[in-house]
Amino acid sequence: MPNHFSPFTLHILPRQSMTWEEFVRTTLPRSIALDGMVRGGPRYDPTTCHINFDHHEGVVREATMSTAMQVYFAIKGGLAETLTCNGKVDANIYINDTDQDTAFAVWLLLNYKKFEGVQSIPHINRLLALGDRWDITGGAFPMNLDDQLVRNHTWVFKPYTDLRKSGLLAQANEEMLLDNIEAVMGRLNRYLMGQAEEASLDIRHNILYDSPIFKIVDEIGGSDARYHLFNKGMNAFISLVARRTDGRLVYAVGRRSRYICYPVPDLYDDFNEAEGLTRENGWDGSDIVGGSSRIMGSGKSWETLRDIAIVRLRKNGIIV
């Protein structure tokens, strides 16, 4: 169901994704896809004014801006002119999730007039830069976690992180995701007005398996726990992100950077083979961070994933 945020219409398609060709064929001109809604990395069709802002597939992750930062640069570069029809901006936005990067990108689009040209809002820029660094690196970029900006960031995006930790995100419908993104954008508005609150990071976690190469972590505190563990020296991981209400599990897998010898793309394929899935409907992501199927989650225990990962590390000569 379209949701109107003048001059944009927001379409929420939970956990769905499509190819660029399908997106151009099935949506109206001046349609924007955000952060994994369309597979294959950033793209722009100057004829139909379809745009894909993304940094997940077909990119060098560390050399590609987060989706929100891409949107910010596009606004600075005259995006509104491309989206103008009959003298006014009129465009559709498509999302499949309400994570920090997506919510910030939507909020920037809705508030594009505040950021055009030389206009600058320093505290928004700082929050955006923090989110950009963490989203590009899957939480690995080292930061002072006691900084006020980190506590503001935690508070702004708490509605999303709470939903994710609960396990409900993996099965949330359009209405739930709309409520969630509206809650986050409401907090972004308060942050804009200087009315932000602060929240402490929830770094609770259990180390389920530890080795010199990678850890398996139960992220009780969500991505906050990952920020903490990366700051403490973790280089690679498999994380149990959430337990779904249907008993299936949500996992993430990643490494600090491409300079860490941990074969993330190979692990997607190995885990998919074990689950009878493919990159299209199963484990997937970038070369440094990804996870289990957004639609189905995973039916495998962490012990099974550990054993598969160890076999892969041996095949690749990383361990003996």
C-alpha cells in the first residue's frame, strides 16, 4: 500500500528484492530504490529517472558510500531536478527494511530542501558520517563508544534496534515497518531540532565459539554488541542476530575488512548449499558483511555453521 509523504510516495515491500530490469519495468518513472531493494549496486537510468542507491552487491564495499550518504550527495548534486515533473518534485521510494541506513536515507529525501546547495546542518552531518562509517564496515569502524554522538545515534535508531533484537523484524509486515520508520524519523526530527536524548549501547552478548580466526556471537544487544567486540579486536564473526517466532534463526556473517583472511562470499555459498538455497533467496551480501535469508532466515544451528566454516577455512588454506 502506498504511503504518502509529500512530495514522495513510500512503498514498503518487506524483505523483497528485485533485479534492476524488473524495477525499471514494473515501477513508474522517477522511482527510487534504497539499500538492497534492488540487487546489483548503484544505478541510474537517465531516460526513466529510475535510481538505485545501494552498497551491498557488485561493489567494493569499503570504497562505496552508505545508501544514506549516496542520497545526501545526490541531493547536493541536484537530485530534485531529476525528480521534477510539471514543475514539482514527484517521486516514489521503494524499501524492503527500516534499518539505520534506509531510515536515514528516506528522511533525507523527505527533507531534501534543507540540504540543497551550500546549506549545511553540522550535527546532522556528524550523525550521518557516523552511520556511514558503521554501515559501510558492518560495524567494524573503530569509534569512541563513550562519545555523546554515539549515544545520540543509539537513541535515534532505538526503535529499529529494539524491533531487530526482538526477532519480530524478520516477519514484520508493511504496517509494522511503517510504524517503525515513522518512529525513527520522528527521532531524527527531534535530533534536527536539538531535542535529542541519549541512550547507552546495549553491548550484551555471549561468545558461543572462539578461535584465532573468527568468533560466533549471540548478539543479545544487537549491533551495539558488534561495535563493542570490533573495538575489542574481533576480526571476523558469525552472529546470531535474532530468534524468530517460528523458531528459525537470523544470522549475520562478516569480517573487519577485505584485508582480513575470512572468506565471506564462500561462506554464503557453503551455507546456502547446506540449506538448499541460492544467493537469490538465501545467504548473501557484500564481500565483507552479509547474512541469512531475509525471507526465510536459517534453519541451521550455530554449531552446524561453525563446522561448515571450519571446513571452508581448511579448503582455503587459512587453517590446517
